[in-house]
Amino acid sequence: MKKLLKTVVAAASVIAAASTFAADYPTKNIRLIVPFGAGGGTDAVGRTIANSTKDILGKNITVMNRTGGSGAVGMSFGAQQRPDGYTLTVVTREIASLPQMGLMQHSADDFELIRLVNLDPAVVLVSASSPYNSISDLINDAKANPGSVKFASTAAPNFYLMALEKDQGIKLNAIPYNGASEAIPAVLGGHTAVTMVTPGEAISQLRSGQLKALGVMSKERTAMIPDVPTLIEQGVNVTSGTWRGIGAPKGTPADVIETLGKAFDEAMASKEFKDFMAKGAMTIHNMNAAEFTEFVKEDTQALGALVK
């Protein structure tokens, strides 16, 4: 009986300590893991949301780039940290795809998903001099010449391309490049005919007229390039894109998650963050913890069909 009483008292002490800790949170600086390299879109979003949130929480948020494995290294590292609210991770769509491909041991189930921050559709791009002027032009050429249309792929596998190929029964010649920074020059230089990236990754070339967009892979047009029709408008029922959010290790106290969520809400509503996202042609898309968790489950299922 004495042993049982000691166990109960000890457990109560732990719970009380955790509650006190959560109520005082944060008492020290926070680390944000970015699973991609410095200078990229994910890094820029991570640094800006960190900078916009630090004054709200009253503590610095230091960004740590931990790269490798198309995001797997950084996100797995983040999932394994202490669930105390002092190590957060930028989670991307790869958290839904890589585990299903056997390329990542951890998954979204290893995180408390706090907020979705950014959701951007993919856009189908060709050079300004391309003979393609619509998505139908591209599809018809691909059907007439299977495997001959060269596609600058920013990832392997490329889920944007796979979704279009699966829906239309076509096959493009995917040539691998290391992200949009290499794929876009390949299209501009005539080495490939087409690529698919997010609007923000190609906004300068679109605004200068070097590239033209054949269609946006979303249900509705995006405000960043409002004159570009969706694929759905053109009779092609395909949507695809990418997203970025913030997660904490599984088991992080609920009131810490709530505190962080409110802080991120305020940060995303700030002029600093809005101006940065608008300049980069990236869409702010805020989902709370419950909405974000459900969203990731649905996207994981959608990607599962392509992975299979």
C-alpha cells in the first residue's frame, strides 16, 4: 500500500510540474528545425514566421537547417526531440509522401501538428517561345509522341507530374533537376519543354514574360497569378501542390500547443508576414491544429494512391 501511495504521489508531482511548466511557457528561446537548405522557399517561410512570432512569445526563435533525404532527415530529427515546446519543426508535404515510400521512418503521427502556414498549387510552365498555349496543347503532343516531351522534374518521384499522367493516360520524359532553381533555367534554355513548380518559385520569370503558364493545379484560380486558368477550367480534373506548416514532437503539452497556435495566428496576421508572402507570391493558408491534422490525413491518403 505504501509503495502504491508513493507511486501515486510521484505521478501527481510530475503532472503538477508539467502543468506549471506549461503555464510558464516559454521560459527560454525556441529552436525551429527547417528540413531544407538555406535560401529556399521552405527556409524563407520558416525564418519569416519565426521572426514574426518571436516578439509575440517574448523569446527568440532560432532557425536550424538540417537537410537531407528530401526533408526526411530534418523532420525525423525534429520528431525525436523532447516534447517540451522548445524544438519545433517546419513540416512539409514530404511528411505525407516519404513514409509511404519507405524513405522516412517517422510520419505525421510523430508530431503534434500546430498550424498550417502556407498552401500553394503547382503551375504548369513553358518558355514564352513554346508552341504550347494551353494544357490541351501539351497533353495532345504527349499523346501523339509518348515519352518524347521533356519534363524538368524538381523531385523524384514528382507527384505533380504523376497526377497529370495518371489522369490523362500520358507519359512524359522526366529529367531530374535539383529543385526549381535548376528546372526553370532548363525550360528557359530549351533543354526541356515544361516544368511544374509553385507560383512563388517562378514569379519573377512570369512577371518578366520569360515563362508562360498553361494552368494552375488548384480548384480555384490563385490570387498570385489570377489571369491563369486552372486545369479544371480547361477540362482536366487534376489538382496538386505543396504545403508547409509547424509541428512539435508528439506528447507536447496541449496548453503549449495552444499557446504556440495563438502566437502563430497573430504572426500570420501581421503586416510583416503578409508583405513577405505577397512579395514571394506565396499563399498564407492558416489551419488550426485539428484542421491541419485532418488535412494531412487526407493528403496522405491521396498521395498513397500515387505511391502505390
